[in-house]
Amino acid sequence: MLEIKDIYKSFGKTEVLKGVDITIDKGDVVVILGPSGSGKTTLLRCINFLEKADKGHALFGDIEVNLKTASKKQIHKIRQRVAFVFQNYSLFNNKTALENVTEGLVIGRKIPKAKAVEIGKKSLDKVGLSDKYDAYPSELSGGQQQRVGIARAVSLNPDIILFDEPTSALDPELVGEVLTVMKNIAQEGTTMLVVTHEMSFAKDVANKVIFMDGGVVVEEGTPKDIFVHPKKERTQQFLKRVLPEDFTYHI
Ligand code: ADP
Ligand code: MG
């Protein structure tokens, strides 16, 4: 469903991605782990053309594109299939929750306003915000704002949703509500590629875990492969550093 082949990206002299390959099947929940600066955000941004790769190909279902030279038309087509959830929510502050969700449907997808409102309400219901249609971002908690961000992604009915550390800007007590929403949409069969430091989410929800470091995929496998039997020393060291003391893996 999504195959990324040999992505390279540098910023000036800094080589950030050095030949990354990733394969995602329909219904997969793939979690990317890795230290800060390892290129995770850049990878997601290249997949969605928020950043232009220096080299690389992507196969989105039946569409193959060159990530460096893709035409505007191709980019538009891919963006119809891929949604993005940002670390900092990226909501319009002067629009209500519902307007934030319907904006992309009306402007990007050319869906008639009334239909967009119907889809938008359904999407907000799904993330538990039925009572917040008319609230502005400033009237919402961080957790609620991120749930609007997720509703916006879901409303587009994409083939895949990319999440870039969706809970890392949140106060700890608000992380759970966002992870619960993500778990629910995963259980509905949504294909997801999630960069996160939430190890319990990786363990419980992902069917594939990728460990990235220094712009390459160091190791990938099932959560059990990575958390119980990591093969590479770099993976072992990273996990030793980040896993909570009480982290246990039950099969
Ligand atoms: P991660 O998300 O894994 O923390 P990033 O992809 O954000 O890593 O960043 C990887 C490296 O690329 C970092 O060294 C960062 O400073 C650099 N980088 C990211 N975006 C830019 C940019 N727009 N301009 C220059 N350097 C960047
Ligand atoms: Mg990042």
C-alpha cells in the first residue's frame, strides 16, 4: 500500500536521511522510534511532500512517484491519500473545531459545505468532541486540540495517516486521551505511520516497529522482536535509555 524506497535528504551539509526504505501494508500500524535528530520528522515530511527529498521513490497503492521530481499534479493526487497529524496540532486559531475540520474538505476536496459539515461532525464525534463543534482552539485543552487535529485527518478518509509525535507537546495528564483516540482509529483498520516516544502505544497497538538512528533504519520487526529481542546494539542501547523501569512485555 505504501512503499518508500531509498530516501535521501540533506539540509546544507547535514545529511539527515541516508537511504531509508519502509514498507507499509493496508491496516498496518507502524511505529517509528528513534532518538531526537535521527530524521523521523524529515522522513514523514518527505513522504507528504512538505519537504522535497534529494532522492527516493514512493509507491502509493498503484501510483509510483519520484519524491524529488514529482509534478504538482502527482503531489496533489498523493495528498488526497495521505493525512498528517502534527506535533503542535497546526490548527487555525481563528476557526472553530468544526471549521478546522471542514476547511480541508471544502477547499482541498471540493466537497459541498453541507456535506463537509456532516462529515466534520461525524469525525469530531469519533474523537469524543461532540460538544465542542463551535469551540475555538484557545477554548480547548491541548489534548482536545490534538483530537481536532486527528478528526481533521480522519475526515479526509485517507489511505494512511502520518502522525509526528502527536502527544509530545501535551501535559502528561492529557496524553492518555489522545492515545486512546489513536488506538480506536487503529482498531477500525486505519493504516497509520506513527512517530512516537510512547512505548506502551508501540507495544500494544503497533504491528510493526521501526528503529531509526542517524538517518537510517537500524532495525525493524514486530513489537516483540524489538522490545524483547532487539538484535542491534544501537537498538538495545536506545531501549535501555528510554524504556520505563516497569516496562514489561507480555505475549
Ligand atoms: P527527528 O524528528 O528525528 O528529531 P528531524 O527530522 O526533525 O529529526 O531532524 C533531523 C536533523 O535535520 C536535525 O539535525 C535537524 O536539525 C535537521 N533539520 C531538520 N529540518 C531542518 C531544516 N528545515 N533546515 C535545516 N536543518 C533541518
Ligand atoms: Mg521530530
